[in-house]
Amino acid sequence: MTTPVYWGSPHQTQLDHNETLPAKLDLILERLRLHERVEGHRVAIKLHLGNRVGYSMVHPVFVRKVVEAVKAGGGKPFVTDLPHSVATAHTRGYTAETVGCPLYPSTGIDEKWVTEIPYNYRNLERFYLGGAIEEATFLIDLAHVKGHPATGWGAAIKNLALGCVDGRTRGAMHDVSHHDPYFHKDRCTGEAHRVAIRESCPYGAIVDDRDDPDGLHLHYFKCNQCQRCEEVADGAFEILRSNFMAFLEVNNIAAKLVLDTFEPGNAVFINVATHMTPVCDCFGFTGLPVMPDAGVFGSDDIVALEMATLDALAETPIMEDNLPGMMEIVSREGHPWQWIHGPYKDPYEQLQMAEDLGLGSRAYELIDVLPVTEPDFKQVAYIQAAPS
């Protein structure tokens, strides 16, 4: 059985505001029957509000569209994200006035508004989920699609997984990538060998272990699996696929714990695939887009949504000239996001694991809410001034 994924193309036929992406988002919300589902609900709109001087996040115009739809349906919306992002959101254009509803930190001002959820995975024993999420009764996951150095890419799943938990949980989630040992002292012939391994990485991803002066630590978010280190390591240092995929899997788990706090049917998921940069909005700046805009996607199934988004981007060429100078494509195998961040950060395998976890289904039907047609050149080509 397939799940509908509604899509608004970034392309237009005519110069008409009804064919722009925010207008197509309106059509997606209608197809998702949002107005009918939110009455009386406290609606959390989970957004990534960015950091510092970023400007490629979901534009406030899209947020306002979602807020207005919730209000029209009788819901009580609020935008939520991490405390530090909420505290500075106004500097990036997100205010109660611009989006039309309050902005609340998901875990409280000082990250003390949390609920402990026991769950064992690798080194993790518990997750601390934000109180704003638990108190909401309906969820709208409004995510910006972009690359991500730790997961390869980020969209709806990552938006929930890392933005609805507190800092200690995020730190522990990142640490799962160090669970399987990758530096083997018994195979290291001495200090010169250890230094050679460390210095073989052109990105500085391998550093001295702060807890062990004779050890090595891998910053896996910097690693694109170029394997230069393994060429000199002679088995003393390994780039383990299991450690990279562990972070994608723990994101699935965290997203599942978030969604389990909502009644079935009380969540919708939207991916905005515009100005897709190679790294996450949390970096606090915006670089050039590395893929052409792909539009807006919406669904009731988070896995189907992510699958449709990935498939839409799979045939999209990377705009290599737009990559930052310190980023290198080491392989053109797999999804284009893997070209940038490495083959061991596999977004399709992540979605297989998500389906196995019960997050949703990868089977989908893509439905274009306003197909591009042959243009009528006799139509009025310019927007008329509004009547005074």
C-alpha cells in the first residue's frame, strides 16, 4: 500500500502568484485536510530556526501559511525549536508578528522542561524529550532540506530527532558513532605511526584523544571516508560503516520517541527543498545552494515523505562549483548527498531502518498539486497593481 506524498513544483507556467511555492503549500495543506484535523489542538510547529546569520532556513512566508491554516481550523499553534535558536530567532526574521504565533523553546529556557524516556541503544540509556513537544496534542514537522555532515542530509526526521531533545541527549546521540572501536593500539607500531595516521587526514577529522594521550579520536562529521588514513594505518585505524550509520539510526529512534507522544493521525510532515546548502542550518551561516530547488513535499507518513524527497533529488546533479573550497567529492556513487559527505552516510539505508523501526513506509505515490502546463502566452504576463 502506498502513501500519498503531495508535491508542489518550484516551476511555474504563468507569472501568477497562485503558482508560487507558498501558494502550492496552501494546496498541500488542503490535501492533507489540516483544517479538519487541528480543531481544539495545541499545535507544535517544529521548525529549525537556524543560528547566527543563516538565511536559508524555511522562509517566514511558509511558516505563516501553516500558522494561518492551523488557526483557520480552530487550532492553537506555536513554533518551537532549541532554546538558543528561539532566543535569537528575531534576528533572522522569525517573530510572533511575522509568523503569526508564539515561539517557545522545545526544552524550556534553561533546558529543564524535559521528560525522561528510557531507551537502550549503544551507549545511550535514556532520552530527554522537550516539554513543549509533550504538551502539544498535534505536530507539524516543517523541515528545511539540506546536506548534513553527520547524517549526509537533513530533513523531517532530523528536524524532530535533534530539535526536540535536550543538549545532553544530543551529545549522547552523537557519541553513538564512537561505540565500535576504530583505533587499535595493539596494531600501532609507535608514536610516529600514530602521528602519521592523524596527519594523513586533509580535513583534520582525526585528532588526539583528549581522554587518552596515546589514542586517536575521529570527528566523523568531518570525515567523507576518503580512506587516506587507512592507507597508512596498516589496520591500526579503521573507518567503520557501522559507526556512521549508527548516528542515522539513533536519529530514527529519537524521531520515533517524539512521534509516540502523539495520537495516531495527529502529525503531518512537510519538507521544503529550497536553497539546499551542503551543511546544516545550525552552522549559523548560509552558503551557495548545491542542488536546484525541488519544491515542497507534504505527507502524513514521515518515511514516505523522506523517500519521495530523496528520490526527487537523486537525479539532481550537484552544483560542484557551489561547494565550499574545503569540501571534496571523493565518490560519485550513491545518492548525491553521499557524494558530498561520503558513502557510509547512506540516506536510503536510514529509511530502510526507519521503516523497520515502525516510523512509516517507504512506498509512496507522488501527487503534483498543480502540474506545470503549456503556457498561454496571451495571458496577462505581469502582475497587476492591487486596487487602492
